[in-house]
Amino acid sequence: MTQADFSTAGSASTHPGPGTVSGESPKAHTAILGGGPCGLYAALTLAKAGKKVVLIEKEEVLGGLARGHKRGENFYDLGVHMLHAFDQEVFETMRDIMGDERIEVDLNAKIKWAGSFYRYPLQFTDMVKGMNPFILFKCCAGLLAYQFYFKLKPRVPKDAEEALIQLYGRPLYEFFFREFTHRYWGFPPTEMSATFIMTKMPRLSAVDVIRNALAKIGIKGNKVEAVESALSKETLHYSRNGAEAMPRLVAGEIERLGCHVITSAEVSGISLDPDGKRVTGITYRNTKTGDESSVACENVISTIPIRSFAEAFGDALPDEVRQSAKQLRNKGVAVYGLLVNKEKAIDALYIYYRNHVFHRVGEPKNAGLTVNPPDHTVLIVETTCEVGDAKWNGEQSVIDQIVADLEAEKICTRDDIVETHLLRTPHGYPVFSLGFEPHLESVQKFIDGLENAQTTGRQGGFCYPNMHKAMRMGATAAEKVLGVTKESKEE
Ligand SMILES: Cc1cc2nc3c(=O)[nH]c(=O)nc-3n(C[C@H](O)[C@H](O)[C@H](O)COP(=O)(O)OP(=O)(O)OC[C@H]3O[C@@H](n4cnc5c(N)ncnc54)[C@H](O)[C@@H]3O)c2cc1C
């Protein structure tokens, strides 16, 4: 086994890779597990505070879900990723690090639903325009009736179906959400926890619906701009290389500050002190050679899937916690990146679909991505999958279905497609299956019982933050290690 060597850190903007030769003082102040937005931001926060950090990332390319791959002459995002500026501090940090590579993009996203396009996030006025009046009336009446009913008789929903009906009414649930949810997740809403709906789905308030309907006929309240229209005017942040730029530039800054970023290194073991109360070291495996290395650390911030983190404790993990960890599953993402011989394919940054093999098609060129040759475009076709299924394997039947669906939508034809690249990850979406909550609690409790370990981010927290929120989670974890509280920051 070899150990991470801090004497090489900071000397290059390339990542030294796993199994770096042992040095004099390999002990890290903090080991960060996972190099997605959360881990990178945690590492940056600690590196800026002068701490020796080692970041360990399984993939060859940094960025986690928000990474971009170069294939041939072009960059392909693992699902189109643009940064929101909702967290001022995070945004300013990224703006400074990205410098000239950052470009600004006006949000222009759509949903294709029942033959019409709607702006995303969904706006009531748009729904009115394209919808059959009878269905619209039924959906509105259902929304009002169900919200009124559950206000009078509040009830904790037993599953996602009941939660969706409480939020949107039965007609809208049956018209849109039932099939969409089933198709997206691969199992019906009756098998999904209500927690997902209650924490993730926007509330479509009956009062707002009436207010919007009145505004449409010219009767406007004196309320400041509604959240939905404010969102629809949002500016997003991207780069000419797509999602690839941000993690590369952040990692470069971490290394410039004297810290160590190790890629193609999968966390495989965690050592504890004799009392079993503190993490003392991390073992990681070179994903190319299989060699194992280790780094000693005073603290650990894990952003890798909470199940993988728990299982890395080996025999130190109590049996019941191991059983709980097994219940925390993820839905995979298989993205098909297409180089298309067309100047432009869709009139949006991305469009959501509810009845195709894909759920979203993005055209990052519309956000400023450089495409080679310039008269071609890149399409990012997103699907959810299970590891080992036909979508994960990129089977010809799936590609044929994708092409048929793209042709049906008049996005492009089979002959237009010049190259197809499959990008994928097993950890796209934490699955909130029925009854997952106590299992998450059990694993979290075990980790909380350690004095110097935290688990956070999308994978580590088993939750759904966007990039800026995942970065904020990384900053919070780093500040906890530094002993910085919110109050002391404000002083
Ligand atoms: C299709 C899609 C599109 C999205 N678009 C946007 C968007 O436009 N804007 C936005 O703000 N957010 C977007 N998001 C959300 C965004 O991807 C997440 O908020 C963000 O990636 C979470 O960062 P993270 O670091 O917490 O987790 P991740 O990005 O998942 O990073 C976890 C890291 O841990 C690594 N890892 C896993 N196991 C191990 C191991 N054993 N050892 C070492 N490393 C390991 C993984 O390889 C990964 O790099 C999107 C998400 C999806 C799925």
C-alpha cells in the first residue's frame, strides 16, 4: 500500500492519480470523499483556510453528476448542468474561479405535455393556453376540491400517490403525474414514499391558480412578482465546454492552495481508532490497477453514497446498520450524447417529455456550448435506468427507440446522427421507496456517533439538492470541521 504525498500537492493542475508514492507527512487535516460539487466546495473551503486536504474521487473525471466528458471533438454533460445564482456566496466564489470561462444564459426550458409546449417551471397561464377546456376545468375543480378537503381534514399521506393527490387533486394526478412518475422511477407512486413528493414537488396552490386566472382577464393583485415568473426569468451560469469547466477549475484552485486531488480512486475501507469513535484513515483502490493506498486523516467529510460510506467501515459496522444501508438504493442515469448534423434542433435549453424513453432532451449549444463542426449540434438525451438494464448497457433496441422518439418529435432523424456516446452513473437519484426513512436514520445515527466524520451532499445526505445547495452543504461541513458557526461568521 502507498500513502498520499502532500509534498507533490500544488505543483500541478493535473491530478496526481491514485497510488501516489509515499511522502514524509501524509496525514491530511481532512479527507474528502467524492469529487462532485459538494466535495469540491468542501475541499475548497478548507484549502482556503490553509488546511491540508486530500480529496478522493472514484471517477477519472471530477464533477460527480455535474461532470462533462470530452468525446471526439466535443464535450457532453452527464445531463445538462447549469449553475443557479441563488446562493450569493457560492455564486461569487464560482464566478471568481471560472473567470472568462463562465457564460451567462437565460433560462429557457419547456415541458411537452398533451401535444403542447409549456414553459418550465410550469406556469398556470401557459397551461390554460394549450389545454382542452374540459380537462382544464376538471383539473382546476379537482385542485380546489382536494386542497379544500385536505385543509379541513389534514392527513399524513401514506405514499406518493396520496401525497400527489393532496397537492394537485385527483384529476391532475391521473392526467399527468401518475404515468410520469411511474415512467420516471420504474415503479408506481403507490410504492414510493410521500417524503419525496412533500419535499421535492412544488405546491400548486389553489389560491394562486385563481389569482393567475384573474390576472389573465386583467384583474391583477398588487403582489410582487410571483415566484414562478421570477424563476422563468432566471440567468444561469455555464461554459463553452459545458459542465466540464467548473470542476476542473475548482480542482485547479484546490491544488494551487497546496492540497491533493486524487482521481480514479474508489474508497474501499475506513480505519477507526481502538475505541471505534474516530476515523483515523481512508483506504482507496486504484480503479485502473486495483492497487490499494491509504491516507491518514484527522477528519473526514464523505459525499459518496451513504451506503458505500457505511459499508466501507467493514466489520466495524453493526449488522442492523448494514441491513439498513442496503435499503438505501439509487436510480441510475444513462445519458446519450448525440452529435447531430443540424445547426439547431430544439427551441429551448432543454425540454421535458412524459411519454418517451427519455424524460429530457437538452441542446447545450443553445446555452453557448462550442460544437465541432460549428454547423452541427449536440443533444443530451437523459434516461433513468437500473445498472445492467438495456438503457444502462446502451443496447441497440434503446438507441432505436430514442431515435424513433426524436423523429416523432421532429428533433432530428436517424441520418442526422453522426456520433452517439453513452455516459452513465449508478447514483443519479436517491430512491425514496416506501419505508426508507428509519433505515436512513439508522445509518445516519451510526455516522453521527463518530466524533470526526460527516456525511453530506446529494449522495451522502440521500437528498435532492441542486449544485449550489450541494456546494452550500459542502461549505457547512467544512465550517463544522473548522469550528466556524453561523454566528461567528456574521460577527
Ligand atoms: C440529470 C441531472 C441534471 C441536473 N441538472 C442540474 C442543473 O442544471 N443545475 C443544478 O444546480 N443541479 C443539477 N442537478 C443536480 C446536481 O447534479 C447535484 O446537485 C450535484 O451533482 C450534487 O453534488 P454532490 O457532490 O452532492 O453529489 P455528486 O455530484 O453525485 O458527487 C458524488 C461523487 O462521489 C463519487 N463517488 C461515489 N462513490 C465513490 C467511492 N466509493 N469513492 C470515491 N468517490 C465516490 C462520485 O463519483 C461523484 O463524483 C442535476 C442532476 C441530474 C441527475
